[in-house]
Amino acid sequence: MITEPMAGRAPQAARRRERAREAAPRGRLLAVDVLRALAILGMVWMHFGPTGWLEPTPPGHAWPGALEWLNGFLDTRARSVFFLLAGVSVALMTGGARPFDRAAMRRARGRIAVRAGVLLLLGLGLEQVSGKPNIITAYTGWLLFLLPWTRVRARLLFAAAGVFGVAAPVFQISRANRGQDWGFLPPVGPGAPELPHGLAVLVHPGDWLAVFQSYVFNVDTFYALPLLLAGLAIGRLDLRERAVRVRMAVTGAGIVVGGWVASWMLLGPLGLGTAIDRFQEALMAPPPPPPADGAVPELPPLPEVPWAQLWAMSKPGPGIAEYSALQVLWMVGLCLALLGVLLLLTERGLGQRVLWPLAATGGMAMTWYFVQDVVSSRFLGQGPGGFGHAPQSLVPYALFVLAALAGSVLWRRFFRRGPLEALVHRVTTTTVPRREG
């Protein structure tokens, strides 16, 4: 016999499960949105760059150790997660673990191409408003780069990511040591042409090729290529299968631990770190004294990047992420582990309810990226010498995070997509309808 208190619990539990299903759109992997929210909030941290807890640290004074460590640790890693998730999104838009057939794949590719064009216009518009470049313009080229790979199986995608993961940093080191004159790369430094920016690009067709080079063939792109392919491979796994989720979490954790151990062994006991130490000492060497006749001193050439950088991890290690093959592998492992754990946590209603604020924010990642870019460029004040923005405390960042979480939950109670997400979706689905003819 069921007592009255126990009988009342069943409807309550059913209502809680129903609310969880309403908060989590059917068929959507909330874990991907949660990880995307973490990536965006990490990128916001990078743009705000807190230097003090309640008050910004004055120039010339030491920052709080924890903030300095976080600024260095998140510097490239937050963007890396964002890059990898671009590949995951393309995989999910083209069928996930079961890629679409020819007709459906053509429609999906068409929508991705249209999406890239819309993002280009939005990125140019954001550059016009904020007055500085943004990652959205490069993102458009990355979507187009992934289109030919959408029919490739996960195993081959992982192999291709491994090839690019070694080739890209080798090229980056070669470019740093042998100069910029590679033909397809944009000219930089003295004598480089001044290119239009923002929406002015649209009315200067003669500069389109140079602008395309500057947007696509940049440091971020070469670093992003293996992460994009790895993300596409991860999206081709059966992410709804529990065994796959467990393997992702375990394999990713193994890669994270193994990457740190391998880097420590190579740079420490095996002695490869000595070349990096010499490189850093040369970079920190004081400039030569000015000539007695008052002429402008000739700066010494930059030291060559040692090939040991291929195996060095960035902060807290001594490496530079764009030069490190091991860093790329480590980031793939970290994303595998995080996504696997988050997929497991969001299997049930409790995990979905707890993580829903982050998932709602991740579902509006583009909107919040635009908001933070405008806020950081227009309202945080200008930095010394007109570069960057003025030093900030942790308070503006904390307020932005609270606003993003609360605003996303409130918005998603009434709307399925964020404002910019809805705009992009409407344009792509109108341009490429679900069914041909």
C-alpha cells in the first residue's frame, strides 16, 4: 500500500523531469553547449584581462598571483576549445555519427556555406562597431575549409588532425625563422599596405584578396586547423552512446596526463628545455645603447625559435602554443575528457537542471561574443599608449558572467535561439530550404 506522502512524490518527480525536458531542447546535446559556454567565458576573460580582485593593479605593480596564472593559462586554451567545437558543430550539422546521404549532405553543406557568408557580414559589422578585428571573420574561412571533410570517417579525420597537428607548428617555426615571404601569406611589417576594415571592405573589391589573406592565413588559422579536424572527428562519434562517452572521458584524461609527463621528460631529464631557456634569455636581453651620434640604433635580429618548442607546453610551461605539436594533442585530450564528462553529467534530469544556465549561455555564444567585444572595446577605457583597454579588476568580468547566465536563462524561457543565432538560422534555412524544389 502506498502512503499519501509517497504517492505525492511521484507527480512531483514527474513534473521535475518534464521541466528538465522543457529546458533541454529535444535532440540537442546540452554538453556541447555547456563546453561552448566555458570556452566563450574563457575568451571573455582573455579580453577583459583582470589584473586585480576589486581594484585594477596599477601599471608597474605585480598582479595577484592567481590572476596572473589564470591570464596565462587561459590565453590560448579558451580559444582552442572554441576552435575544436567549430568542428564538432559542423559534424552535428551534417549528420553526426551517421553522415547524411548525398541529397541531405548537399543541403547541409549549402547551409554551412551560407552560414559562413552571414558570419562574414556579421564579423565585418562587429569590426566596424568595435574598431578591432575579431575571430568571426576567420571563422567563416574555417567553415568552408571543413566542407570537403564532411564525408570522411572519424578515424581518418583523427589521422588528418594528427598530420596537421605536426605540420602546422613546423610551418609556424619555419615561418618565424625564415621570414614572411611565402607568397600566400599577407605582407606584414613596414611597407605592408593599409587595408580597409569593417564594412568598408565590401566597397573595396581591389583589396578583397589581401583582406582574405589577412583574415584566413593568420597565426590563429594554422593553429586551429588540427583542432577543427579533431572536432569534426569527435562529432562523428556516437555521442549519444554511454560507452562512447566513458571512453572519451578516460582517453582524454590519459592524453592530458601523458602530454604533461611527456613534455616534462623531454624538456627536463632529456635536456631539450635548454634551447628554450636560451631563446627566452635572448628575447629578454636589453636593447643596445643608442649610438653616440644620436642615430636610431639598429635592433638586433630576433633569435631563431628552437625546434624544442614542438614539445613544450604553454603556461605554466615555457612553450608557445602556436609552435607546439604537443599542445595541440593535449588540447584535443582535454576537450575529449571535458566533453565526455559533461555528456555523462547531462544524461539525467538533475545534471541538466544544474548545468542549464551554462547550456543556455552556450546556445547563445555568438550573441554573447558580440556583446563582450563591444563592451571590452567601447566601455573599458583605453590602455596605455592607445593599445588594448585600461587595466580591469575582476568585478567587470564577474558582472558580465552573471548577466550572461541570468540573461540566457531568461531569454531561453521565451525563445529557442539567441538573437544572432535566430538571425543566422533564419537566413540559412530561407536560402537553403529543408527540401529541394
